Amino acid sequence: MTYEEAAGVPLGGLNALHYLRKAKIQSGEKVLINGAGGSFGTFAVQLAKYYGAEVTAVDSTDKLEMLRSLGADHVIDYTQEDFTKSGQTYDVIFNVVIKSSFSDNLRSLKQKGRYLLTNPAGLSQMVRGLLTSMISNPAFGGTGKKVILEFASEKSEDLIFLKEHIEAWNLKSVIDRTYPLEQAVEAHRYVETGQKKGNVVLTLEDKN
């Protein structure tokens, strides 16, 4: 890897690994990743495939070929289709999109499905997530659907796990653009357009 590619691993890689481990994916399960073209999502696609899932990646038109190249079995262009209206259901939904409907995502889960909520839109969604997991408890006649939302633990052993898999089977760190530190404002502006593919990296010039 280049230094820029390596710099993209800790944030997206550790978060994707954390949530997918929490989901306890079984081989053959259907996993949908909403917002698959960003820093979390590009790693999540690859790691979900590693765990044996059938992966559906959702993002904008210009990111679909990239997502196929990362191993996605199916891609959905959210500008043309709302996956929550298709009638398809999934064992796991990994959601990175803040504005995504909480209720619609839950309806797209199978019984005992897991909803990985990485960017809850405020306290209300966090509370709804906790309540949903409680109400859905099979012990009380619920569907078994579970909402998982928590900060990812950043452990050195997880970073070593990612390093070993980068070396063993070419886990990729997708880099869209690099900016010098002096252009950090421009980098943030580009990220906020929602057009980036994978990661945007700031570089430091060694002046010694």
C-alpha cells in the first residue's frame, strides 16, 4: 500500500470491522450496505464478502462500477430506486446514511435481522434503536430484530487483523483524492458534496 492508502484504513476499516463483527454474519446471509461508496462502506462491502455474505451495495450512479469491483453481488442506484420499497428483505442492513428512514430500514429486515446504525440522526434515533431491540425480543413474542448502535472500539489487534487481510487477499483502501494539509478546508468541502468514492486523505509535507 501507499502511505495514502494506509492512512485510509483505520477509520473506515476499523468501524466496518466493528459493526460487521457485532452482526455475527453467517455465510449465505443477505447483507445490504446503504452508503456503500464511502470510507466505511467500501471496507464493509469487502469484509461482508469475506464473511460469506451476499452483498447488495446502495449508492449513487457514478459509484456502482467501483462497488462491483470491490465484490458487491448486487448494486442499487438510490437516485433511481428506493431499496426499502422493493419488497426485498435482508438479514443485515449496514446503514451509513444519516437521512435514511429508520422505520423503512426496519421493515426491510428479516425476522432476527440486524440493523447496524453507524450514524444515528440525533438522540431520537438512538432511543428508538434501544426500544426496538427491547420490544423485538423473541422472549416477549417479538420478531427478534436488533438495532446495533455504538462507537467502534479501536484496538491494535483489529488493525493488525486488517493489515494481515490486506496482505493476504488484497483488501483495498479506496482513495478518491488527496489534499495537502493547507487545503483541509477544500477537502472538507469536497467531502460534503457526497461525491467522494472511499476516502479523502490529507498529506503532510516533510520539510526536513
